[in-house]
Amino acid sequence: MNTNAKVCPVLTIAGTDPSGGAGIQADLKTFQERYVYGMSVVTSVVAQNTTGVTAVHHLPVTFIDQQLEAVFSDIVPYAIKTGMIASKEMMASVLRYLKRFPELPFVLDPVMVATSGDVLMEEHARDFLVNQLLARATVVTPNIKEAELMLDQTIETTTAMEKAAERLVDVYGAKAAVIKGGHLGETCIDVLYDGKMMTHLESERIDTEATHGTGCTFAAAITAELAKGKTILEAVQLAKLFVTDAIRYQLLLGKGHGPTNHWGYRLKSVPLDVQEVSFDGND
Ligand SMILES: Nc1ncnc2c1ncn2[C@@H]1O[C@H](COP(=O)(O)OP(=O)(O)O)[C@@H](O)[C@H]1O
Ligand SMILES: Cc1ncc(COP(=O)(O)O)c(N)n1
């Protein structure tokens, strides 16, 4: 038996969620499910759960730098994802590493507001993200609200999503942009633009309140697939299937917006009665 399997190391740089549904915790669970080796640099420690955020502790930029150095001096990741980065100073520190490794695929999830409505990024950081980080992004993954804030425009239709994706690529320099339609329309259509081609990724809208961490899970799955060498289109398609199953096989945990189920896709092959038994314990 070969015990020396080659594995892709992948890094997330983000905030935490002690209740396990979003942020670093969602990213690491996703990496594990996508068979890559997960590493994490924490930017902010967040006291939050499915009902919302109660406190945030931002780590000093020098300490974020030290964590980045600890990772990069030992295990250089094959792809990087960023989630919650609250301030301009933190972003500048991350950008220094992204510039040192210009070939690494970089998935920029521009986390600004949690599903609960809590603000996770200082306003002055938004300009830095748009004018500095975007140009280095392999894929940027805003939801509609985040795209509206980044581009200072309203987005109410799929056509407007397409125009916004084009601006993020053609004007601000991202290699590709996916605008997530989780909060718009009867079906969930995400719009991907890679500078040449516009692709719609459509899934049924699952009737659920359990959407805490959907964005983190989606972006982490894209990162894992890019690390394995998939094209942007393939990575986004696989991530869309993965997150749809994570939402479909919800876990019924918590008093607010419940978490997604990172092993949901595995339950597809499990008979429904067995799935119901495994869900019973959560009531
Ligand atoms: N109720 C839902 N049913 C099916 N897919 C959903 C649902 N809500 C969100 N999604 C999908 O989950 C992914 C994350 O989208 P979204 O929830 O908009 O991100 P965010 O967490 O950043 O707000 C997208 O692929 C979106 O289409
Ligand atoms: C640390 C952290 N990062 C990101 C999110 C957004 O998650 P979502 O919008 O998918 O609920 C969050 N709630 N916490």
C-alpha cells in the first residue's frame, strides 16, 4: 500500500466561527472533504453562532504576519483563499505574500457582512480590497450585496449580475468573478465571467434557513479544486455541486441560520431512511 500519497496543501486566511459553520472552520471542513491538506491563518477571532456575532477580537497585524511566515517558510500552499479580513492593514500584510508568490491561485471571498447581518469588514478596507486585492485575484466570489458595495451599484437582475462580473474582471483586474445568486430569484443562479465567457451555474433554490457559511464553503471548494489543477470553470462547477449538497442535507443545528453539511454530498449514496436516522439525534 502506498502510504506516501501526494497531497495538495491549501491555505485559508480568515476569521473564526466557534460554532463551526462559517469562516476558518467551514474552510477546513471543506478542504478535508475535497481531499486537500488544510492550513489556516487567523485574522480575527469572532464570538458568533447561528444567531449572530456578539464580539470580535482582531489579531495584531504583526501576529498575522508571523502566522503567514510560519506557513510559507515551511509548506508553500498550492492555492490560497481569503475570507474575513477586517482592515486595510491586514489586507496589506496578506498582499505582500500574494505578491511574493504571484503564480499561486488566489480565491478572494470578499466577506463584508455575515448572513446574520453583522458587519465583518471596516468600511475603509473596502477600497483597498477593490483597488489592490482584486487585481491579484484568480477568482473573486461576492454575493449580490458585496458586489453592490464593491461596485457602488444596485444589482436586481441576472443581466445586472453579468455586468457586475464583467466590471470586476475588465475594470478592476480580477482574472474571473462569480457573483453568487443565493439571495436573488426563484432558482439560485451564480454568474461566472472569466474575461471571455459568461457561464450561468443554476441550481434549485432549497427552502431552508440553514445558510450560515454557504459563501465560505463555496469559495473554499473552488480553492481546493484550483489547487488540484482544475480550470476555473471546472473548479466553480464542482464547488456549486458541493455547496448545493451541503445546503440540501442540512444539519438542523442551532437557533438561527443553521450551518451547512460539509459531508452532504456523501449522503447522496446513502438510502433516505438511513439519512433520517442520522438526522434524528439533532432534534
Ligand atoms: N437556498 C439556497 N438553495 C440553493 N443554493 C443556495 C441557497 N442559498 C445560497 N445558495 C448557493 O450557495 C452559494 C453561496 O451563496 P450565498 O449564500 O449567496 O453566499 P454568501 O454566504 O456569501 O451570502 C451560491 O452557490 C448560492 O447559489
Ligand atoms: C469569520 C466569518 N467569516 C465569514 C462569515 C460569513 O459567512 P456567511 O455569510 O456565509 O454566513 C462569517 N459569518 N464569519
